[in-house]
Amino acid sequence: MSKEIRKIVIVNTADVGGGAELASMTVLNGFLQLGIDAWLLVGNKTGRHERVVSFHESPFFDYRPYMDSNLTEDIERRRRMDRIRGFEDFNYPYSHNICEMTGSPPDLVLCHNLHGGYFDLRSLPSLSARVPVALRLFDTWLQTGHCAYSLGCNRWQTGCGKCPDLTIPPAITRDATNTNLLRKQRVFRQSRLFVSAESQWMLDRARQSVLAPAVIDWKHIPGGVDLETFFPGRKHEARSRLHLDPEAKVLLYVANKGPANPYKDFETVIQALVELNRKQSVNKIVLLVVGSTSPDEELGQNVLIQYAGDVAAREQLADFYRAADVMVHSAIEETFGNVVAEALACGTPVVAASGGGVVEIIDHGRTGLIVAPQEPVQLAKAISLLLEAPDHCAKMGAAAAAAARRYLDSREMIRNLRSWCAEIHATWHAQAT
């Protein structure tokens, strides 16, 4: 059998949405450009890419055996019972047929996010016995009893249970987090997986989790951004296109769903703005919020919050980064930080009150400033330091753009990922012979 890898199927919750969705589409298009027969299987398809296939609407798969009324009723009954008990919902039989969903079987399955109501995690043992299965970790759901980000909670290290917040997505109705984690542990003990992450922080954490026994190989492959879209430009021109005050001090906050994103910490940003309003000595500050729509808000006389809504066009999003003096980011945990990488690539320094992998892409004092999570006073001081020193801020932005060109090119990420997949494929077949 040939060791050359020809076909890769990527699996993710959706094709449009947050960071994992952006990464999935980037990898799909990048692999196609390299000549790989690449497909993206998703639980929810909203885009129009011809190589994106919904689990529920594959033209290559015969769904008729699954349409039996007794079977569908049984699945719904089990789903209701699991919801009542607080169990995570694994009742999705189509995920046992990944190898048939895109026509011919793939040489490798590359799994991204597997939560979101579409995937049966219990399919991993049989799937990983049939073809090489690689996981890219974009959050920590595989390591917890229900949440995609534990937000500082360390119960996942001791088996979960007594969960402090069942509402963190994916939410559950009852505290069965210990049972949920044990179910995942049983799945992983029967699986053979290859794991990569965009940050060393994420890999180090995964090595301490229930996922570890399943892993044959670990690989740190840093994420990247499209440098042909995200690059420096003239600030005044970007502000003119966006109809922004050319004289204002502009901060930028970007998050899927804006302040409502449960994994970000917008409250710390708000408290930092309150502090800036009380102490700042520069011109009026405008915080642009990309990701949601709300009426403008004034915090005292010195701070205005403007909501820009969803910005689907990547070129327009790049203009928001260029228009800002400083990008502000806040998250208790972050596996990588796509928006931070995009800002750096556009030559905008980042001030982050964040933990996790995002701190690995900010060179503190050179391309941005890092303070501890949930420290609004320190965040305000860091923002003020840059706003009151525009020359230093500009030098930091230039250094950020140079660092992004060197370390955050998505084309390099795709090449590294492709090489890793080829290594996995070769190793797999060498062990099988």
C-alpha cells in the first residue's frame, strides 16, 4: 500500500462561526491548494463551499436505514434521558460513518471540535482502528466533564464533580461531570490518536488529562493568519473608510458574539474602561466592539463604546485592526487567539489580560503588553501606557507586524500540518505491516 497521503477529511462542528471554524476553512482551502483531496465534514453547514459536507446531508451516503421510526424514536428517548441525567449527548449515529461521508475512504481523519451536538465520541476507537485519526485542540472540552473552557477551574485534573458552573457551554442540566469525564476516559483508553495544538500551553495541559493514554504522538503546530489579508496599512485611511474620528484614541475588541461570548472576559475590559475614564489624561477614548450589535454606550465623559456588529468580510475586519491604536483582549484561558494574531499582523499592538496560549504569541514589551487575567486596574494601566506614548505604540506595532510575518503565516502552518499528517500516515502504515 502506498504511503503517500492523498485524501484528508477534516471534522468540525460548523464551517462558519468562531476560531475553530475559521481554522477549519483555512486548513481545507490550504490543503486543496497543496493538491490534497480535502473535505470538511460538519454538524452544521451554513456556507456554500462545495467541499464542505454536512453530516446530515451527504450526497455520498444512504440515510434510508437510519430513517426507521423505531430507531429515531429510540435515539430521541436516549437523548432526553441523557439530558435529564446531565450526561453529554453522544447520540449521533452518523459519526460512525465518517469514512463513507465523502465518497471514498480518507487516508487520514483530522478532527477539530467534536462538541456541539453532532458527534458520538464513542466512534473514536473503531474509527482510529480503521484509519489514522489526528486531533487538533482548539479548546479543552475533551479534557473536562462538560465545558469547552474550564476558566481557571482545575477539577478536570481530579475527575471533575461538584462543578462550579454547569452553564458554561456545552451546558448540562445536572452535575454528572464526573461520569462524563469517566466516559471520555474509557473512550480514549480504547483509541489511538495523534494530537496537535496551536500553543504549548494547550499541549502541556492535554498531557495531564484523560486524553493522554490515547496519544501516540504530540505536535506543537502554531496557528497562523492570512498575511495577504491582514497586513499593516495607513491608520487615517482605515478610519476614513470606517467613518471614524481621525483624532480619537481608538481601542478595539473583537470576539465572536462580542460581549456575550462566554469564553471571553468582557467584564474586565469594561472595568478597565471605568478606570480609564476616571484617570485618563489623553483625548476621548473610543472602544470599538466587533462581533455584536448594541446601541452606543458612554462611560462618563471620556469613554464611548461603539458596537460595529458582525464583520464577515475579512478585508473589512483588517481595516478595523489598522484603525485602532491598541487591540484589547481579555480571557481567563485562550488556546491561541486568532484575533490577537490578526491584530499583530496588521501592525496593531495588543494589550491582553489573558492566560493560556495567547501569551505565547505576544512578546511582552515588544509587540504588546500582558497582564494577569481579571485584573482591570492593571489592564487600564497598560492601555494608558500605550495611548499616552504614541511613538512607542507605533514602534511596538511595527515590531508586531514583523513578528507576525516571521512566525504567524498561515501558509507555513498549512505546510507544517501537511507534513505532520504525512508523517502520521507513514507511521501508521509502517506499524500495520
